[in-house]
Amino acid sequence: GSTIGVLGGGQLGRMMALAGRAMGYRFITLDPTVDSPCGQVADRQIVAAYHDIEAARMLSEQSDVITYEFENVDAEVTELLMEESYVPQGSRLLYITQHRLREKQAIESAGVKVAPYAQIASSAQLREELQRLGTPCVLKTATGGYDGKGQWVIRSIDEADEAYEEISRAGTELVLEQFIDFDKEISVIAARSPRGEVKAFPAAENIHVNNILHLSIVPARMDEAVQQEAEQLAIQIAESLNVVGLIAVEMFVTHEGELYVNELAPRPHNSGHYTMEACKTSQFEQHMRAICNLPLGSTELLTPVVMGNILGQHVEPAMDWIMQPESEQVGSGITAKLHMYGKQEAKDNRKMGHLNVLAPSVDEALQWIEASGIWSTKE
Ligand code: ATP
Ligand code: MG
Ligand code: MG
């Protein structure tokens, strides 16, 4: 079978490799950490920095197809890989999603709404744009942010100088966005293959704690017509950007049922882990199908599901739970499937695994999660 090279050895690469191996592919990953989550399940790992050109060359020499599990791939590495091997996802999608301004422009070109925004180059301009957009607004670094890092919610214009000083410290361009008073946050993952086939997974309702995903609830508890619109918007974006592989689309839903796209991720997404047991095809299998130009699989939802992230602080109670006899673990009609990523150090807020709770209804899954003792109820 063909060998798939994965740039990045984290849990997303691991779950790609687990799905792809079942389809007969071999895997090689590049990651600086020895015995990375993906390296543990791949055939081989090249241990090197992500921006190491020689290592990238080795990866391309040993792979038939190259993919990545994070979007901040070094431009020079991308260029080399594009020249020396087959990268079905291309470089444009990375270029766009690495920068919030480019990303917003691409979303708008697809005919999809984003929160009103402005590029910010000075604190004077920040004040001006705050006047125009009104408060609250969010000031964000244009590149490199994750888990809400590099962001400041500006509630009044008096905070402008302090916010500018703090966020401009990163040395990247800045974006100011109107703060959307959302009812819910949702995400839709769409897949597109080189032959132009496109499919979206059902929208997930996402609950964050400390800006880190805590729960994904599917079906989302909202109007079905809005869910369908969200899935349609994700497909529209995938087509407009000529995506190959997966595109995860994070959206805000207002109280009036309007949709605004927050950001994109050109890869499997944490909020899509529910698909592993709850859909006919998982997001990881779908990614493999898309990049290998196979027909896409059905995205049909088989059961209501709630995915809960297991962070470092949740590992102990999760292990206590898994040690119980099966009869104690599950309620009536409930199945909970634990996935762990093989990481050694359970640091606070580090993503160590996740649990998919399949139930007759999302309310029952949520009740089960409350009672499981894995997450403190405050979360
Ligand atoms: P991720 O880990 O998802 O990549 P990130 O650091 O890129 O996170 P965003 O997704 O842009 O950050 O923002 C983090 C969270 O902050 C959002 O999920 C949302 O709750 C809130 N947020 C960001 N921008 C806005 C906005 N314009 N209006 C309202 N809430 C916002
Ligand atoms: Mg982000
Ligand atoms: Mg986000």
C-alpha cells in the first residue's frame, strides 16, 4: 500500500494513522518529540523540528502522499514538499488559514458572513476602529493563536492602550473583531476530494471552558433549519476554497439564528471526534478518503452523542472510571468509548484523550457525563 507522510505527530495525526492503517496505508510522521502520539502508531517517525528542511525532504522521499495535522506549517517546508512530493491539499489553504485577515477575506469571498472586523496597526487606529465597530470587540493576533491565546476582549474604549500593548507584544499583525453576542458556538467539518465530491458532517454544538473545548454535543440543540444552513455554508466554503481533505468551520449562532464564521482549520478538528463512533464514517477516515481521492464515506449520524475532552486534570478520574466493571460504567442504553492519545505527562489543560458518550438522546448523555465523576460539575 501507499505510504502517507504526516507533518506533525500529535493526536490528530495519531487518529489519522489509526483510521488509515485499517484502510491498508502505511504511515510516517515528522515530529520533534520522540515517541509522539502519531509516532507510536505509525510505521516510522522522523524526529526533527517541523521547520527542518532536511527532515522534510526525508519525509517527502519516503512518502507517496503528504498531509499535515496542524496549519502552521513553515512556508519554506510547504514549498519544498510541494516541489518534491504529492501534497493533495496544496499550499493555498495553509496560506489562507495561517492568517486571520486572509482567512476572513476568503470566507467573505465564499459569500459567508464573518463578524465585522478591521486590521489594526497602531493604538490610535485601534481607538478609531473601536469607535466605528463599537464595544465589546476582540483584539486578536493575526497568526499563531490557539486556545484563546493572543486575544483580548475590549469592553470599553479605556482598555484600548493596555490591550494594544499586550497583544502587539507578539509582533504579528492584529485584527479587531466585533464581539458577537452569540447564543451558541457550533462547528461543521466538511470534506472535499480532488474530484470535487463534497460532504459535511452534522453540526456540533461546542461548549468551551477556559477557551478550551470541553464538550461537543450532536445533534446541536438548535433549530434544524439553521443546522442545515450551517452545513451548507461549510460546503460552500469548501467549494469556494477548492479544499482537498477536511475543513473545520467554527461558527457563532446568534439568538436570531444568524450564522457568522469565526475561524477555519484545514484538518481534522477536536469537535469532530464524536464522528469516531457516532457517524458511519469518522472524520479521520474521511480525511484519508479525500486526500487519496477515494469516494467519500457517508456522514450520516447513527446516534446522539456527546464528546468530552479528557485534559490532564481529568485523567485520574477517567482511569478510575475505566477500572469499574462494565455494569457500573454504563447506564441504560448508554455506551461510552474512551480514546487516549498515549501522552506521558498529564499536565493541566493538556489534551490527553476524549470520551464519546452515545445515548438515546443528548440530554441522557449529558446527565451521564454529570454523574460520571470524570469532570467536576462546575465545568
Ligand atoms: P482555537 O483553539 O479554537 O483555535 P483560537 O485561539 O484560535 O482558538 P478563537 O476561536 O478565535 O481562538 O476564539 C476563542 C473563543 O473566543 C471562541 O471560541 C469564542 O468563544 C470567543 N470569541 C472569539 N472571537 C469572538 C467574537 N468575535 N465574538 C464573540 N466571541 C468570540
Ligand atoms: Mg484557532
Ligand atoms: Mg477557535
